[in-house]
Amino acid sequence: MSRPQTDRELFQDGLKAWEEGRQDEALQRLRGFVIRYPDSVYAPQAALLLARIFYLNDSFDEARLYFDRAAQRAGTPEFELMQGALAVADGRTAEGLGRLRTLAADDLAPRDRFLRARALARGLTDSGRALEGLLALHQVLNRGDDLPAIDRRALEGQAYDILQQLDDAVLGEAAFMFRGTALGQSARLLQARRLYAAGRSDEAQQQVRSLIADPVPFAYRRDAVLLLDRLTGKPWLQRAVGVMLPLSGRYATFGELVRRGMELAREVYGRDAVRFIYTDIAGKDVSLEVDRLANEERVMALAGPITGGRAMEAARQAQYQQVPILSLAQREGIPELGDYVFRDSLTSRLQARTLARYAVQERGWTAFGILRPQSRLGEEFARVFSEEVAALGGLVIDEEAYSPDATDFRRQIRLLMGEDPEAPDDPGPLSEEEQLEDLFVPDFPPVDFDALFIPDYADKVELIAPQLPFYGIEGVPLLGINGWNDPDLLRHAGRYVEGAIFPDGFFRYSSYPFVQDFVRRYFERYGEEPSILEAQGFDVAGILLSIFDRPDIRTREDVRLALSQLRNYPGVTGATSFDFNGEADKLLFLLQIQKSRIVQIN
């Protein structure tokens, strides 16, 4: 049975919920605290926080009740702040404004500045000084404070309410005074609405189109888009792509590399008429971001994300919203979510298909062994490789697995050879009779398969490859995955991987002129050599830009149909088409280790 929380622990839980913007949870925890520990040293501070929460909910009687229980906090900025705010709420405007103005905004914490701005704006507006009230809100909104989203929405909502009360002349003054900000955007929207209500639809349409084209974010953008729909009589779309990438947090480096590739594509193809609206999805609800891009930005297509779980969420919402999405994640099952979902990525299925086609159709191999890690990656590669080989008339006849942290592969190699893994490595000298019999025994291959597939990364293959001939498997072709495309493999495994074959989605040293051109341009732009991430971003952007360049592409359905009909787009990650499921069917780069070099063989 867990011990009950101390007064300090319970108070700290409520305080943390408040600081993180979880207002309802904070209210519940802090009320429970003051009931349970009314005499605690933390009780006055908890009462003051409760007074603030009730004030923000316009529950002024409850706010006053808890404020009176916080008298021990008198003299602190937080107490003075609430005293001024409640004075304004009670109609003692002059007194309240005086108290609030004695508190310097720069000396307050961000959430205290938020509360001060709300109370000031209320008092100034009640005093007939609405523009000054809007300025108080504007100053907090544009400080760069890391306000919780609930607080930012509250300030914008209060400003909108004030703007609605202004006559046309003062509203125009506010639109000019706050141009380029969220408040200015809201003022322009109200101007457009009044023009529409006055029957001046052409002027209203011009105003709202200008408003929507302005990238400054504001809380009522969706309302502006809906107004334009009403004015034009049809859904409005902008020629834009919403790009969802992690641009902060642990995956920020990967997201930034993809964005670099996409921006290079814009420079190369010069499609200035198409906007790429980047959104950082780190720590955000991806479904809400898709909804925002679809219904506020009104993009015609989406690109990203790059990680599996986020990509699944985004694809489901994109299908629901019927916005074409071109995913960059590798997780299986994404394109199967619907006919608006496409995927352009180096998947395990695509690699296995490329290897199987080459091995069976080009080399004539029909029997295969698999040596794989006991991991999701190893299991998935083994399954899809077996399926692709079987579809071509071949067969996987043996499969052995090892622990991901293994360094000794003797047991698995012996099992592949059909031998007892517990038998000693050196059985001892043969008798004369055994030596004579051995002369007449033909030399059979060490294994029954034509090639061995090892779906693991270079650091593990460096350990496996030398042990294969040591324990008896020699002369068997090795097949790998894109993780083998690593110079360290050549340095550490050397002759043991000579002749090995593996696919990759990008080969920086390809002889293809368009790949060489991409590498040159990227190096000139960023001073580095590109990886597959930049190449994928370049191709995804190129595919979408080529589609948007067509004059017949006017709707999201047009984009979806064009993607479904794409055939052999000449991308730097391979010629790309989409199958009936929306999965990319690419001609990957097929690579081989020849004389300690990685070369392209297709």
C-alpha cells in the first residue's frame, strides 16, 4: 500500500500542473490540498493560485474567497497582482489599474505578465481606452515568452472580443497599429466580415485573400478561410505543401537534413508559385497538425513525417481529411491506410524485392539461407525476403537467429551447415582407415543454399563475416541490406565481404549524371556531401513540384490522381513509381564490394 502524499508533495503536484498549463488538473489538486492540509505552510500560496485560476475562469466570487485566505502572502508581487486584478473585476477600475501599473512587467514571470495583461486590458477597455488595452495584450503576445498554448489563446480571444466592440474607424486604426501581428490579423478579419455584411463582397474577398496569403499566424485563421469559402462559393485551396518534420528535439538533425534536400529542390526547379509550409511536429499532436494544415492553411498536399508512429497518425488523419500525403517513414502498413496515402521511402520490402529479383532472375540462385538478429528489424527482413524469393520461384531453406548483442556466431553457423553445434571444433586425428575412406568421399558444398542473406548493420557484419570461413562456410555469396553501405565494413572485414551484394536508396558515387549533379549542387549549397535523408527530401519535393507545375492540377483529388499515375520519376533515390497501394516501387541502387571498393552494378 503506497504511503499518503505529504503536504509538500501534494502542493508541488498542483503547482507543476499549473506551471505546465494543465489548469483543470491544477484546480483539482490544489483544492484537494487546501481541504486536506488547511494549516500547511504552503496553504496561503495554494489559496493564491486557486484565486488566480477562478479569476481566469471569470468566477470572481470564488476567486475573492480564496484570495482572502492568502493574506499571509501580502506584499508579494503575486498577491499585489491578484489584488489589482480583482479590483478591476469588482468595478474599482482606477484602483485596480493603479495597483497593476506599480508592477513592472519585466520583473514578473511570464504567466504573471499574462495575468497582468489580461487585467490591464479589461480595466483599460472598461475605461474607454480600448487601444491601450489591446497594446497591453500585444506586448505580452510578442515578448517571445514561452506561454502555454491555453494562455496564448486566451489573450488572442480577449483581444478579438475587444476588437469587435470598436467602430470602423478605430478598428482600421487597430489593423494599422498592429499590422504584422496576431492582433493585426484579427482586426483585418473583422474588417473583411464587416465589408461582407455591408454587401461589399468584392472588397471583402480582396481583403481576406490578402489576409490568408500573409504567413503571420493567428488564432482565427480557420475563420478567415471559411469566410473566403463563403465569398467564392467553393472551397479555397492554396498551392502549398504542408511539410511535417521534427525540427527540434532528439530527431531535429534528421528533420533538418530532409528540409535541406527539399529546399535544394525548390532552388533547382524554381517553383516559386508553390509554398512549402514547414511545421515542427516535435512534441505535438500530429493529427491536430494535419487538421490545421488541411483546414486552416488549406494545403493541397502533405509530406512527412519521417518516423513510423508519427507517420501512421498523420496518414490516418490525412486520409480522413482526404488530403494526399507523401510519407517518408519506413514502417510497414502506412500506404494501406487509404487511397490518399503514399509513401516514398527505403523500406525493408523494397530492399528485399531488389535483392530477390537480382539473385533469382540475374544470377539464377534459387535456394537461400538467412542469418539474422533476433530483433524486429531482423524478423521483418527475413519475412519479406522469404516472401519475395518465393514469389519468384525460389525458397529460403534455412534460417538462424542470434542475439542482437552476440559476438560469437559459431552455433548459428554450425546449424546452417547442418552440423551439431555442440561438437568440438577439432575432433582429433583420423585413423588410417578413416583417412582412406575420406579419399573416396566427394567434396560437398558446406551448405545447401546458393547465397546467404544477413539483414544487419555493418558493425555486426564485421564480426560475422570472418567467422563464416573460420567455421566452414566458404565461397558462399553474401547478400545484405543498405546498412552494409559503410566504409568501415571494408576496413574491418576486408576480404571476408568481397563480392557481397546489397541495395541502397542513394549512392553518392553513382555514375548517373543526375545523381552527380545533385551531389555537386548540394555540396556547393551546404559544404557537405548529402546522405540518403537529403536525397529523399530532394526527391519528395521534386515529385510534388513536378505535379504542381501542371496547369490541370487544381484540387487535392487532382494531386492524388497524379501521384497514383506517377511512373519512373527520375529521382536521385531511384526511378520512382507508385503501385496500387500507394507504395513506391523504385529501381534501387544495387551495390557490390569489388576489390575493397563499393561499386554500382545495375
